[in-house]
Amino acid sequence: MTYQTVTLSRSGDVATLTLSAKMGSMGPDFWREMPQVLAELGDARVLILRGDRIFSAGLDVKTNAGQIGPVLGDPAGFKAVVDEMHAATEGLAALPIPVIAAVHGWCIGAGLELISGADIRICSSDARFSLPEVKLGIAADLGGLQRLPHLIGRGRTAHLALTGDPIDAETAEIWGLVTEVMDTPEDLFERANNMALHLASLSPKALEGTKRALTDDLPHAESLANAVEWNAHHMTLEGLQNALKK
């Protein structure tokens, strides 16, 4: 299927989802198309999320105004509109396969909230990250304020969200928002692809079980018990023997 705001490509077990709208902006078409494209991943074992000219300029306020404007002051109507956006951000975070966000250039607002649902975030040295919703008179409501404290801490999340000021790639790495910084976008995409190929060579059930344990947000004992139960169901002697041969 052809989309207006995203492009899905596939190379073996690795799928790449590119935010292909102008400047990676997120208008009504994006929010409608993103859940559809996620449903098309099929048997892909790893997903790379990236942008085109930049990663994303975030929410397209102008084109979304037609949907948001009429429901201002109407909590139920506003929730219905935002729930459609959550289908994209929460849908990405809920994928059972590893998601690698490869960020170059600007990653603003809803774009930052989107990558907060990825499992691994890497960037190029030209990357810039911001959560400027307060400057628009709103609070970020697409998952960033819920996920970012687990990634970079409450204080640093508060710094981003309350000031609305951007941070550069070096700061993002120091804070733990990204784990690696590549020199150029080309280096970034090569690194993301190599990482994805490595992940795709591993046991899908091992990756899924690891991801579940990392994101379940359960009390320690319950999470630990769930991890043991997962292995009890999915660990195989053949898998262990194959791993020892590598």
C-alpha cells in the first residue's frame, strides 16, 4: 500500500519505516496512516524508524487545527481526537519486535514523544531534540512525559518539558536519551542497519521476552516471575546448542 506521510520498506527480516512527509511533520494523514503501516509489518523481526530530510518537525499544528479546534473545551471530543494519535505512538511502543530510532536533524515535540517508545535510540551529530509544547500553551500528551522520566530521569525530563528548550546530540547522549552518536547521517543509517541485522539474527522469542521485561513496569518480584515463566515456555535446548556454536 502507498502512503502519503510514511514509507515502509523491507530488506529480509528488517523493516524500515521512514517519516516521509515534508520535514517529517505529523498531520491528520500521518495519524491515520501510522497505525495502518504498523499493521503491515508482518513477520519483520526488527524495525528501523527514521526520517527523510530531518527526523521530524513534530505535530503539524496548522493541518491538525481543523480537527483540534472544534473540540477545544469538549473533553470527550478532544480525547477522541488525541486517542487517534495515541494509536500511532502507543502502537509503536507496543510492537513485540525491537524498534531502533535513527535520528538525524531535528526531532521535535511529537517526534520526540514517538521515539520515546522505541527500544534503542541512536543519532547523528547534527541531531537536535526538543519538547516545546509549553511554548504552544499545551502539555505534551502523546506519551513523552510518561516514558522520558524512565529514560533520562524526572529532572532532565522536566528541564526539556518545562523550558521547551532544545538539546544537542552530545547532551542527548550524556543524558541517556540516545546511546550512540554517529558523525554523519550516512554513518547513522549504516549503524542502524547493521544493528538491525544483528538483532534479526537472534531468537525472536528471546528478544520479545527481553522487551516485555524491560517495559512491563511491574513490581520487581512479579516482573521477575514473568521473565522466568516466559523462558519456561520459550527456551529450547536446540536454541541453547545453536548459541554455543556461534
